[in-house]
Amino acid sequence: MSNSSKLSFQIEVKRILEILSNDIYDSPYALLRENIQNGYDAVLMRKQLEGDSFEPMIEVEITSSKIVITDNGIGMNEDVIQNNFWKAGSSGKNNETARKAGVVGTFGIGAMANFGVCTSIEVITHYAGGDLTIRSFANRDTLSITEECIDVMRYQEKREPGTTIIATLDDSLNLTVTGAINYLSPYIRYLQIPVLINGKNVSQSKYYDSFKVESENLSYTTKKSIVTHDKAVQFNLTINLTNQNIIKILCENITRDGVSIVGNIVLSQGGGGIYGLRNFFGLAPVPIAGSFNFGGVVNLSNLHPTAGREALSRESIEFVSKIVFAAEYIIAKELSELELSDLNSGFLNYISANKRYDFAKKLKIVVQPNNERWNLEKIQQSIDGKKVYYYSGRDQSTILQFGNENTYLLLISQENPRRRIQLEYIKNLKIEEVPDGAQVLEEYELKNLSMEELTLILRITNVLTEDYLIADVKVVIAKISHDVPSLVTRKDKTVNVFISRTSPAVKQVLQIYKTEWSLFASFVKDFVRNHLYQKFSNYVPSSTKEGADALQQILMKNKELYKYDSADMGKVESLLSDFATGEMPFAEVIKKSNTITRTHRQYVRLNQIGSVEEEIPSIIDEGSKEEDEFDEFDAVPPILRLEVNTDKKILKTDNEYPSLNFFNLFLSLSEKVVKSNRDFFLEPHTTKVIWSMHKIVYIFTHASNQLSLYYEIELKERLGDNSTGGKAIPTTTVVTENRVFIPIVKELNPYFEISSETTKEFFVRYDVIADFNTVGLRP
């Protein structure tokens, strides 16, 4: 005999609420977000009914045990209270009024959002247009799905519409005002109504302000009407480009399949992540991996979050992506016509990611000689009758060989995505890559050389042995592959210098032999300095540590003038090192240097000022200088004019000569410094200048980096308030028979002007510093 029965399906309500709320919501502060959203929706619905006849407001009060949230929205009638708020899964916002109002929430989770963190909830609401106030109350411990457990009371009264929710917090929670504001900020900061948390307004920020650019800071702007590739979405796009090369965009008047989407999109490069809003209420981040690194706000009426707001719905993300990617294409197309596009990293990312190398025509590439930066669109296989090659490596000898007066060498960037773009663009033009190295194709015998070529060989040999101390050197006129003008190699102990007779620079020197014999020696010296030095510099004994040690001994022979205690030397080293590393301000450097360096006074009178053209004419007659075959800030020899003797202490010129690196004022070092340190300036060195207050400091560093000469000029007058700076400059030291001239940076030229028969005087301090780590002031 069988016996059967039925069991009821039972639910432990408290546990189910905890599980559901924990799974859906990411924080106990989520109850604030959900109730503020409900209050905001209620305000929107009231505005839809009544217009702007009231001042909307949401107020939140947080204490250690309770949270009270009040809005003056449309309120709830009895039907909404019973069938929506206290009934999970049913929303009172799925109606025409709510849709027209643009409400945010439609999930219908209702009171369940609160009971994950609250022990009880009290709701007091008054519906607009009526005179009924409803108070309802529920305790979490007595909730049931089978029994009536919610207390409801009704009052007939006239009052402002709205709703107040009083939530009693679980004892285990410790919600704070600061924590609440931080959590709620992405959701409510852009709401256009006041939201007060314990009296502080945390809303009404305007995301549109991030798109605005003042006219003086606007580099480029344009407006476009855009249709996506599938024709489904249309919008208007405004592009602003700032002087800082930051792109800002505004997408508005958006339609999908002819239906208008309320809202807009405001994005800016480097603006952080993209956040989705609906009617100004924050929903969730929008994960879009675009090329331009846009961040900002997407505020559209068709965006929907998932139930827990951890993300937007898939459809919402796809819609926003379609708009952003269409905008990026137009932005890239616009930038492709602008010179400044080269400076925008997002533009480079777009070209590389989308393989739109046709957009790269305005991007720059470094070209040797002359270290120029060309637009890629300028590149052809042959330019100005010269062959064009490219090189993707870093070897300086290869760069020096192929970047010369006979050929152009394109230097491929070492950084992606620029490197990838340059390579693809150049390969499409079928530009050849340079070989491993140039080769000497033929060495011309002495009997086949002209008299001027023979003289040139002898002069170069003499300069290399006497000025650069290279004991074993062989100079050969040769035919070199790839139109390379010169090659320097070393075999065993012999330095071999091969000179192409077709090199324009060589032809210029040979022409001087024929027309201005008196200048020939000077031109050969400058030819060696400007065209050969960087190729043989590693073989110069003085550029090594051993050479620096020998030089130091020469400089220190006169111990009365140069010797100082090791403690003082340490202070100088420490002083300059601290300044180089930013540990000591410039003013302190100057203050301390007064106690540890020698001082003397220098005078300059008006009759001691002469012109460069008159005093050293061979400098400016040498023609254009091809300095760009090497780094202009590397150590280089001085300009030697040892045959010139001048009584001038300042040399000026109104012109700008490449051979003088475009400096037009030169100051002679004091006679005391020239007398005691002349040998230092005959060596290759770098030059750095620092200026501030009354002081101008030069730091000359030997090619070996083992020695530096510190030379400080203290003017009587103070430099201008804005005249503070420091930088490396191309070494342009001019050494004559009795003087050493150093260039004055143009910013400081006015401080060395003499307008009448007066004397210009200033103090000079100097020191030779051993083992000094040079200051990194590269521009």
C-alpha cells in the first residue's frame, strides 16, 4: 500500500537576499547609488509632467546607523508601492511618461537592493497631483514570501511630492561620508540637479567643459558630418586640436536607422577611461580599444548596463565602438594633411594598427647629412640629383659614410610605431637599404694626382700628425663606393684616410688652392675638423684616458695658479654634481663657488671690439659647413687660427655663418686663463652654458670626459627676471695666436654690448676639475 504527500517550496528570505545583493552589487554603497538613481528618475518624470515649475533636489544624510535619501520627484502612488517597489522583478518605469522622461533604471529590482546591507527600510512617499501620503515599513528578519510582512499606512494631506527612504544599516557595516562620495562620484558627478551628501553638493559637473578650447590655445578645428560604413549611424563630428597637440572631439546629433539618440559624446586624448552615461547618470565604463587613447564621457539615451552595472550591455558597447572608430578614421584622415600630425602618438598608432600608410605622408624622418627632418611625402629614389638610401641601424660609422654631400641617408627611427611606419612607407617607394659598408674601389697613384691634390694630402697629413697627434697616418685620394666622400680605417697602427676627389667639400678646398693660396692652410684645417674629425676621433690619443692624464699634467705644471686642496676640489666636484642631479639649486652653486674658485677682474673697452669679418676673414670665407654629418653637441676640436694675432676681446658679426654655428658674438677668455689653460682648448671638447642672476657659467669638457674647465662670468648688472637657463651648445671655440674666444648665446648678447667709451668689467672665476661627470644638458 503506497502513501504519498506534497512538500511546499521554501525559501530562507534573508539568506537569498544576501546572496542576490552580493552577486549583483559590487559594494555596500550600491544601495545609495540605486536609491539616488530611483530619486533621479522620479525627478525626471515629474519634470516631464510639470516642466521646470520646481527646483529638483536629492539629499542624502549618512550617520553611523542610518541612511536617509530624499527626493522631490514624482513620488509613488499605492499601485507603484505595492506592485513595483516592494515587488522584485517589476518596474514602474516601463511606461510612456518614463520613456519620454529618459529614466535610467528599468530592471525593477526595487527594495531588494537595500536588504543586502540594511536591517529595515521605511519609505515615505507623496505622489504628484494627489493628496495621499503613504508610509511603508519592512524588517529584514520578518520578511516572508507567504505572509504579509510589510506595514503600510496612508495619510490624506497636501505636501510637496517626493519620496524619503530611511534605511537602518546592519551593525557590521561602517559606511562613511567620504567613502560614499568617492563611490558615487562616477555615477552622479554629471547630474544636472543638486545631489547633497550631508550638505555637500557632489553633482552638477559639466563634462562638456573638457571639450572647450580657448582660441589662443586652438591649433586646428573642423566639423564633419559622418555616416558609418554600414550606413546605419550618422552623427556630426567636431575636432579640436590644441597647441599641446591634444585632440578633443564632440559627437552630437546622433541617429541610428533614422531614429534620434538623445545625448552626445565628448572625448579627449589622455582623458583616462571612457565612461558611459544615460541622461547624465553614470552607468559603467565603456571598454573601447581605440588608437588615439581617448577618454571622456559617452552620454546617450540608448545605453544600458548589465544588472550589476559591472559593464554596459554588449549592444551598447558595439554602438559606441561604431561611432568612435568612425570618428578615428576621420581624425586620422584630417591629420594626414597637417604638418603637426608627426607629433601625435595616437595618429601614429592609428596608421600602424590599421596599415593606413597612405596617411603617413606628413610624418617626419631624419635625413643625413644636415640632420634634417623631412616629410615622408618628399622622399623619392633620387632627390636633387643625389641617390637616396635608408638605414635602419645605429652604427655611427655607417651613418657617417652614407650620409654625405653626395647621397641622402634616411635614418629609420628605433621606436615603434614610427619605425614600422617609416619602413613600410619607404619600402613601397623601393628605396635601397645601405650595404654593410662603403668600400674603396680604387686608390689613385701619386703620379696621377694634380699638384693641388698632392698638396692637400701633405697638408692633411701635417694637420693629423701635429694638431691631433696621430703618429702613423696615411692619406690617399681614392674612388669610394656609394658616393661616400671619405673613409677612415685603421690597419695595425696606421690610420688610413681615404678622400674622394669628387667630394664637393674637397673640390672647394682645391679651388681655394688655385684662387686664394693664403687661405689654403686654414681651409684644410677646417676641412679636417668639419668633415673628418668624427671619423678618426677614436684614434686621437688625447681623446683617451691616457691622453687626458697627460693633458692634466700639462695644465697643472704651474701649481701656484692651479693647485688647490683636495678638499676644495671635492667641494667643486660635489657642488657641480649636486647641481647636475638636481640636488642643489643654481643660486646655491653660485654662492658656494665663491669660496672655492679663483677670482680676477676682466676689462673690455670699446676699442677692443672688432668684427669677425675683419679680424679672421678666413672663417667666414670657408663656405657652408656640413656639420650635420655628426652630432653637433659631441666633442669637437676648436677652430684654429694660430696665424692670427688680435688685440680685440670681443668679436661680433651681424651675419649668421654656418661655420660659426650661427653665433654672432664671441668673447675672449681672460688673459690669465688663456695663458694657463690654452692647451686645454686646443683639445676636442664639449660646451655647456648655464646662466642666472648675475652669473654665466661655461663648462668645457674634454673629449675623454676626464677633465672639465669651469669658467664663470659675474656681471655687475643682473640678468633679466626671465633670463635663466642652461643648455649644451655646439662647440665653437676659436683659438688664435694670443686669444681664446668662446661664443655667447644669443639670449645673453645684450649684456656684452658697449655703446660708448666706457669699460665693461666683470669678475671671472675658473677651475680645472678632474674626473668630472659632465652635466647632461642636451636640448
